[in-house]
Amino acid sequence: MKNTDWTTLLPGRKTILLFPFRVDAVRSVRAFGRVRARVVGSWAHDGGEGLHNALREAKNALGMGADDICHVGLPLAEMTLVDFMLPAAARADLDNAVRYALMRHIPFSLEQMAWRYDVRDSGDALDVCAALMPLTRLEDITGRFARAGLPVASVFPVSLLLAEKLPQGGVVSLEYGGTREVMVWSGRRICWQDARADGLSLSRALAMRESYGIESGTVGVLGAPSGAPEGFEPVTCDFESLDFETRQRFSIALGAAGSVAALRRSKKALLGAAAFLVCTLLVLPMQDLVIEKRRLSVLEDRVASLRVEAEKLAQVRQQNDVIEKRMERWGRQLAGNLDMSLLLKEFTLIVPQDAWLDSLQVQERRVVVSGKAPSATTILERIENSPLFEDGHFDAPITKLGELEVFRIAATVSGQ
């Protein structure tokens, strides 16, 4: 007997997964404590008019009406994901505290980004997860969806859905269109991620897993289960096994849901106002002047109270402007700073036990290290393979000191 898709009978979530050269449409519902997801279609596209046609096909396959909204899943490369801890006292001024912390963690201006954050209590600290995306790229995506008649409620990274399948942590691997993105997941937070289109991403992730002390050898795979070495346990998933109904911590809400709800409320308010007008016209000849004056008096009192509230709101806006200018000034001062703890941690991973550094110089984004090692070329190769550095090269000729090689290497801190 043919399997009936009963997800169409219940209200649920409509998700569109936007990958390079492919669009997938997923309908999901939560019923009786269980999530059922179904891929209703997959369409190839070329990024241009083909993408528009694919989105139109996805809308029809999902059966979306005029008031429906969709959520958009994206690759890791489209978004910047940051997690950090704040003291519990930061809750008193949480927005400013998160903004200040983000300016320390990201190398670009927040004014050019769309971002949202999620906070959870963790003992005497706050666990903050933030998702950021360039405004120009986000507007391009939402514009394409709007042109196809698809209002977007939120955008989120697809890999995080797969990470929920690894409660003990491990490595997450997502493959699409010949590209692989990987992430080291501790079970609670993202430790490391790489979205470069090469075959070494998974090997790097498995090595980084040990660096972060994650004992789980599970590799969650969404796509082709290739590249996992022996000794690791691959967990192969598909889109229909993921929980699209879960609340995404790393997501950017766009307010489309609120806009649709506001439209529905406006329609109801318009119908209510029309009904009230008809009733008023019917009873107008019988209205008593005393009742009318009483109603006007109540309205005047309400207007007076609203004026007071408006004045308070104007004062709050002025205070917000002062705070925003202060934060922008701090942001300009901190924009050029580098996170030295991150540089030092990366060099502890790069330099082997049989080598050591004599000096580490940092000027703007240029880093120069000197030291001794059995093989200076090995040190240079590790710096070149690190996602934190680029343009690594010897800054001076290699000399010999007994069995060791004396080196001086220069590199540039990556802007990604």
C-alpha cells in the first residue's frame, strides 16, 4: 500500500534548503511528541533565473498560501557562528554586553551585519550563541525568495540540525554539490569549523577533535559517507531524519512571521471596525448625548496618558542614541585588535614537542616567529595549513645549529 504523506493534513513548518546548485523543500510537523519530516522535492539551479524557477517549484510543492512563511537553511560558509560565556551580571544590560563581546570576537563592523543571539543560564554564567550574516548577502537571498512569493521567517545553518544527533559530541560532515563542510561539536557548542571545498577538511576536523578533548569518535554524515578513517563510527543521516521543529540557537529571525501575523490582525481589525461602524450607524439616532460625552471624556484621558508615554519614549530614544554612539566609539577602538590568546593557542598546536620558539612578533596583522626545530619546513607547512594564517613564508634564510635548523617565518593573520 502506498505510504500516505499525512504531514499535509497538519499545520507545520516549511523549510527550504538553499545549497549551491540545488534547492530542497522540506515539510515537517510535530505530533504526539514525534517529528515527521518529508522532502517534497529537490531542484537543480544555476544561481540565476534557474534559482527563481526552483524556488517557485518549491513553493508549489510545499503548498504555500498567501499567508505562509518559510525558513531557509544555508551552508556554514554563508554565516558566522560565535559562542562565548558572559558573567550572570551582564543580564542587566545584555544587549550592550553581547554587542561588546561580539566586537572582540569578529573582525568586521556589526553595522554591516544582521545578527541575533540566544542566551541560556549556565550556573553563574550566561551561555551566548550568536549567528551573523552580511546584510548585503542576506538582502540578496530574501529578495530572491520574495520575488518567488516566499516570505522568509528565519535563516539557519543546516549543519546544526545534524549536530543535534551527536549529544556526546563528535564531527559533523555535510556534503553538497562536490563541497564538504565540517564542524567539531562538543555536544553543547561549536569548537571548530571549516567550509573550504577541499578533501582535507574532515581530516583536519578529526585532528582538532582530539585537541579539544572530545572523546566521542562519532562522525555524523549528511550526504556521501566518504573520507572517514578507520576507528571512527559514521552516523549517516538524511534530511527526513532531522528535527526541523527544534528551536535553532544559531539562527537569524527576520520578522516575517510577525509581519504575516500583523497582516492577519489587520484584516480582523478592519472587519471589526466595519462591523462596529455599521452598528453605530444603526443606533446613532438613539444615542444619548450624556453617553457620548462620557465616551469623549474617556478618550481625552487616554490621549493625555499617551502623550506622557510618548514623552517618556522620546527620552528613552535619546538615551539609546547616547549609548549607541558610545558603543560605536568603543567598536572603532577595538576593531583593529587581535585576539592574542587565539594566536598563542594556535602556535601551541603548530609547534611540535621537539621544537621551540625564541620570539613571536605581532604588528597589525603580520606575525613573525623565530626559533629552532629539526625541520623548519615542517613548521612552515603547519602554519600554511592553519585556517588562522595565510601567506606563510621564510623571512630569512635557514641556518644550522648542530642538528637543529634556525628559522624565521612570517605570515599574515587571516581576515576570515
